[in-house]
Amino acid sequence: MKFIVVWVVLLTLAPVLSVFGEDGHDDNEIILQLAAGVSIDTINARYDTSTDDVLLNGSVYKVEVSDSANLDATVAAMQKDPDIKKVEFN
């Protein structure tokens, strides 16, 4: 009986878990907050990203990295960029 319960739980969670990478975040999305006066278009051109959503009245953005294999490197570079106040995995 325990086996059946575990199996049902795993089947229920499978679609949710498949959206995320091994490290628990979406495979190619980043949430970032820009410094004052910086355009999201500038950041997208700099890092080969595209805007998925605008959050908090235009001060926070969800962007997608074109190549998910470069997600960690892109976040690391963005963390050092003075034009970006805050960046994190989605």
C-alpha cells in the first residue's frame, strides 16, 4: 500500500518537477531589478536575454536567457554589473 501511495505522489508531482532544473529553479529564467535610469533593452542586448514579464510597476523584470546552459554564468555576470541592483534565479 505504501508503494502505491508513493507512486501516486510521484506521478502527481512529475509535471511540476519537470519544469525545474536539477538545482530547483526554472531552466532559463532570471528575476532582476535594474538600477535607476537603466533600460531593460540595454540589459537584454548585453546578456542575450529577452523580457518575459514586467513586475512591480516596471522596476523588476523576469527575463529569459536564450541558452539555458549559460544560466549560471549569466547570473554571475549580472551580479557584478552595476546597472543591475539585484538578480536571482526564478
